[in-house]
Amino acid sequence: MTIYSAVRLLALGFLVLTTSACSRSEAGSCPAPDEDTMWVHIYETNGFWSQTKCLLCDAAVPEEDWLDWATDNADPGGLPSSLTADEATPCLYVYSNASESEATCEAAVCSGNADVNDPVQQGHGAWSEARPYLPNASSAADGGEDLPEGGDEEDGAEESAAEAEGAGGPVLL
């Protein structure tokens, strides 16, 4: 192997390591009466660098109200002027030392005075980590299909109508 080939191979290996990323997240709800407030701690690494993030999310906000919620709760200095309903989520980034660990994230969020600033947008990697924890976050928020597994729109509408009339119990998926 020539020096040129070895350098190319080394550069390719470095490129793969720096562009491939791993992440893991933990989440939970705050105790009553704030059980709709959720914390999400995210750890991301690419093998060389790592970062952590802490998010505050409101699990009770329906999708159609995410933009209003983000506008009302984000720090005005961190709120993008062009934020749209298609980009908004019910989550905000939490700063200071909140992202150091799951415990510090939970403590900061559940304290009631988390140091929040900018909203998590649907295009952010943090959203793909937080979305699975939120009951009001359909897969439609990621461009996916918003249907229960194994069902279709008609079945979902009939089940919702039956639940609204009290004719059936909740549907567990």
C-alpha cells in the first residue's frame, strides 16, 4: 500500500467517524400537578465529539396549538421570526447546566423555572428524539402517516365517534 492510499483510507475513516452519529434519550414527566410537563435528555456522539441537550415539552398541547404554545413560551430573543405551524413543536431547549445529566435536566424542567430560550423545531434532530415520548405528536408531524397501526382512517373515525358517545372504552394500541 502506498502512502497516498494509506492517507486516503485514513481520511475516509475519519470522514465516516465524524459524520455518523449515535444518540440516546431518556424522558419523563414531572410530578403532579405538572404531569403534562415532560423533560427529555438527549446524548449525541459521533465518536469524537459529544453533546447533550435538555428539552422541556408540554405533552398536553394538541398539534394545532403548537405554534401558539411555542410563541407564548419561548424566549422572544430565541424565537425565530419565521417560525411556522409546520415547524413548531411543544418543546423548548433548556439551558444552563440542565443538559449535564438526566437528573439535572429533570430537576431544571420540573422546578418550574427552567432556563428556556428557543423552540425545538420539527427539522431539528432533537425533535426526532422527543417526538416518540409525546402522546399528541402524530407521525404526521414528521411527514409520516397519522393512522393507528393496522387501521385506516374510517376505523379511527368510528372508534373516536364511539368513544365520544361513551359507547366504548379507550382503544389501546
